[in-house]
Amino acid sequence: MRQELTTDTVDRYIEASPEVLYDLISDVTRTPERTPDIVSCEWLDGAAGPAVGARFKSINHQGRGPNWSNKPVVTVADPAEEFSFTRTEPFAGTILWRHRFVAEGAGTRMYESYEVIKPIRAMGWFIIDTLYGMKDRQTDLRLSMTRSMDRVAELVEAAPTEQPAPRGGAANPA
């Protein structure tokens, strides 16, 4: 018997500032770099970046079915604090996706969560279970969030840090 989706949260400590993590997560065009289920994302309606009400198109791929698209809407764009959006799909309800960033020591505790606002309908479950072959969405989504967190850590912790320019000292040899 299938369990209904309600909510779930994963978190991870990452050696990066809340600002760096917010910039990566809120740049939805970079989502395919960090999330295994996303093929592409692009801002819509002339939006150039994250702002409440901005929409973007996401092409997703999971399970054995074809790619599908949705058009999430940004609900929170609070730099270095939170980036959230809702996505609504026919038969698949409405889900709020939230990313929060809490400074912790030299890095950040990053939280990713989802909350089902409007439940998936019976036809949606039929498509998920039968067409896509995904029998345990709770586990699938938790695994996807965990993999996404791991990839975010790889991206930001491997990035070269900017070194401050040397002060004074060297004369211009020209």
C-alpha cells in the first residue's frame, strides 16, 4: 500500500558561507549540476534571477518514463537565508520546495525540504507508479535530496577560494 507524501527534510553541514550556498541554489539554471532529477531549468517571463513571483521552467526526468516539465513559482528569495518555490502539476498536486541556510561555525547547515500543499490525485499516483515505475516516492525524494546536498557540497567545497590582492609593496615595473 502506497503512503501519501506529506513532508520531509534533509540537512547537511557544508564548508561554505550561506551567501555562496544561496547563490548556487537560487540560480535555478544551475539546478542540473546538483540535482540528479533535473534535466534543465530556465527563467521565464524575462526574469533574470530569483525574486518572489518569478517563474522558471524545469524539465525533469525520473524513473523509466519520459521527461516532463513544470513551471515553479518562487515564494521566498531571501539572500543567504532561504530560497523556496512551489510547483503545481496536473494530477500531481502542489509541493513547496524549501532551501534554508543557517551559519554554523566556519560553514553552513543547509536544509532542503518539501511539503505537500495539495495532495497528488489518484491519476497522478497511477502515472507515477505505472508509467514511471516509481513505487516508493518518499524514499525516491529523500534520496534525491541527499544526493543533491552531496553534490552541492562537492561543487562549493572544491571551488577555489578567492585570495585577497596583495597590499602595497610591489612597485609597477613599467
